[in-house]
Amino acid sequence: MGARGAARSAARQVAQLTGRDPEGVTSLERREGGWVVGIEVAETHRIPDSTDILAEYRVELDDDGELVTYRRAERYYRGRAENRT
């Protein structure tokens, strides 16, 4: 499986597990035996949208694109995403 397929598979699986549509891929790393992918999801929508609460999920896939691990790595406000550490 290539990088594009890994990203699509990870996004699809996060959507199925969380019930929320992913906003984007934040990271993609090839590892022995698979991929580690960061997927950003809006967990809470607010007005204004700069105060939405976003989360980054870290997903590990095997070489076939099957889920190995899944976890929420962090949560943050949309307006402060660039200030994350």
C-alpha cells in the first residue's frame, strides 16, 4: 500500500470509529510493516468556528491498510492549532 492509500484508509477508519468526518491528514510516516497516520477531526463545532475543538487521531495501519492501533493524541482549539507543542 502506498502513502495515498494509507491516508485514505486511515481517514475512512477514523470516520467509522468516531462518527465524524476527518478534516485532513496531519502526518504520514512509513514504518516497518505499515504506516502511522495523523488525522484531524472537528470534535465540537462552535460559533465562531475559530473556537471549534479539533482532535488529532494517530492511526497505525499494517501493510494491507488494516487498523492496528488508534488513539486520540491531542485536542486543541482551531484558532490555536498553530501554537500547539
